[in-house]
Amino acid sequence: MPLMNAVQVAGPGADLEMVQTEIPEPGEREVLLKVEACGVCHGDAIPMHGRYPGLSYPRVPGHEVVGVVTRRGAGVSGWEVGARVGVGWSGGHCMVCEACADGDYPSCEDSRVTGLSVDGGYAEYMVARSSALVSIPDELSSADAAPLLCAGATTFSALKSSGAAGGDTVAVHGIGGLGHLALQYASRLGYRTVALSRGPQKETLARELGAHAYIDTDATDAAAALQELGGARVILCTAPNVTAIAGLIDGLGMDGQLIIVAGLSEPLSFYPGKLFRGGRSIKGWHGQRPADAVEFSMRFSIMPMIETFPLERAAEAFEKMMSATVRFRSVLTMGA
Ligand SMILES: NC(=O)c1ccc[n+]([C@@H]2O[C@H](COP(=O)([O-])OP(=O)(O)OC[C@H]3O[C@@H](n4cnc5c(N)ncnc54)[C@H](OP(=O)(O)O)[C@@H]3O)[C@@H](O)[C@H]2O)c1
Ligand SMILES: [Zn+2]
């Protein structure tokens, strides 16, 4: 059996380790991808904590995957060998159950989550369901395309879901992999865009990415600063900190929405009465429709800012993301 390099988590609490393992075989309605790039998302920390339905070990993380179709399993149509494609968080649905036959894909009980319920893209090869694939335009490099598949898809779809109109004040909390793309989408969607970050270090870059205002949350009461700007119509929370998020509710204006995309491991605690003023609301959001994010990003020349690492430096790439020192997305590249 031919072998490949992969970076895996052996079990809960284990670190990332490079191993040699067999190149997987594509089954029915699956393709084998030769991986060219894989973004390192904060969600990749989940296999290390061991909390996710259907998670088993060893597991190869990675759900911002771009690769080339090298083999097709039975029943694959529309994706030729040689096509460059992407796969995000959703690893697709089975296409054969009753729900899939009705086009009701979210109800498919055999939905996959890339890098969690099946192996992901921290590897030289990966098997993906054809129903999960997104076409990558020729003009977009694999390393630049990778972060659009989760970070881009999540923030673009969250902002679109808010119903905010051009000119509305939209704040982005946390300037990391998701946040730096959210700033670009928000400014291109015509919002008055406010960046919220710990410390002054990211101000210049945040403004270059489209922020009209910058709030240093270490030095300023962020909610009061947002009220001085008239109150936010939307605060998109990407920073995984329940205390900071609860404090932002007071920064919402009329019909203001706090949209939580950050993965939080503790309960969010606040007085519900805070929501009465101005009809405020809180909602969670999950990354959706990566093809839309790719299309919008191409049309408005929105690119992630990335630092690339070879696969064998995956642990370093992950650590730079976890310590919020990467500018702004670590991307593993596999010799493409
Ligand atoms: N809902 C979804 O579909 C979805 C999809 C992808 C990711 N996620 C989740 O979204 C979150 C962000 O992901 P990401 O990949 O953008 O992560 P990331 O690159 O690590 O960025 C998160 C940013 O949040 C801030 N931050 C980090 N730790 C913090 C803390 N303890 N207190 C306050 N601020 C903190 C930092 O920004 P500053 O330095 O600017 O303060 C950091 O750059 C994660 O929780 C991830 O699991 C959810
Ligand atoms: Zn992600």
C-alpha cells in the first residue's frame, strides 16, 4: 500500500504528531484529493479536547482543504480528475437517504464534519465526498483559497444573515482567522466597520483591511465606545471569551444583534433584561455555503492574509494561531 505523511491527534489531550499512514481509498460518491493547502482554524483544537459527537481517534484535523482530484470512486459525476477543489467544515451528505433524495440535506443523518467525524486536510491526501466539493477558480492560489472555506464562509454568511444595511455600524470582535476576513467583508458590504481587538498592535492592519474605527478592548470599555459611535447594529463575536462577549451586549444599538460564531466552552452569563433595550438579540451562527464566500471574495478582491508552513511544521502553525500571533491565518502547504 502506498504511504503518505499526515499529522494526527492520537487521542484526547494528545499533541499533533506527524505519522506515515496508508493513502486512503475513495469509496462510492467520494474522491481522493492530493492536498495542496489546508488552513489552520481554531476549530481544529476540538480533536485535542475530545468533545464532539462522532469523534474517534486517531484523527487528522483540518477543514479548510484545497486539493486536486486524483481518483474518483463509483458514482461521482461532475468532478473530473485534475479539478482543483475545496472542502470546508461540512464534509457533505450521503446522497442516498430519504432526506437527501428530497433535497433536505441538513436532515441527512450521515452528514460528515471534515477533520472531526472523518479525517481532514493535515495530510498529503484526503478522501472527500463529492457532495462537499467547491470549485476553486484558476486565479486563486490554493493557499489563499483555503481560509475562505471555513473562516470566509462562516463570517460572510453570518454578516449576510444579519440583514444589516449599507451604512449600519458592524463591529467585529477578535481579529484572527475569521475576524480579519470579516472586516474585509463588512467594509465591502458597505457597513461602517469597527474592529475590536486586545491591545493596539493590530490597528494599522485592521484599518488596511477596511476597518473605519478601531477599539482597543484592553484600554477601553468596548461597549461604551460602541455607544459613542451610536450603538452597533451587529457585533460579530469571533473571540472565544464568554466574559468579553457578555460585556459587548451593552454596545448594541436599536435592533442590535450579537452574532456568536466563536466556539465557547463555558456558559454565557448576562441579565436578560439587557436585551429589552432597543429590541436587542443574540444568535449563534454556523459556517455555510463556502462557494458563496469564494465567489464574493473573487469579485471584490478579498484575500486572506496568511503565513504558510510545510506540513511537518503543523504544530508550530497551530500554536501561532492559538496564541493569536499569526497574521492572520496559518496555512499548511504540501509542496504545491
Ligand atoms: N461557528 C462557526 O461556524 C465557526 C467556524 C470557524 C471557527 N469558529 C470558532 O470561531 C472562533 C475564532 O476562530 P479563528 O479560527 O478565527 O481563531 P483565531 O485565529 O485564533 O482568532 C481568534 C481571535 O480571538 C481573539 N482571542 C483569542 N483568544 C482570546 C481570549 N481568550 N480572550 C479574548 N480574545 C481572544 C484574538 O484576537 P485579538 O488578538 O484581536 O484580540 C484571536 O486572534 C473559534 O472559537 C473557532 O472555534 C466557529
Ligand atoms: Zn473552521
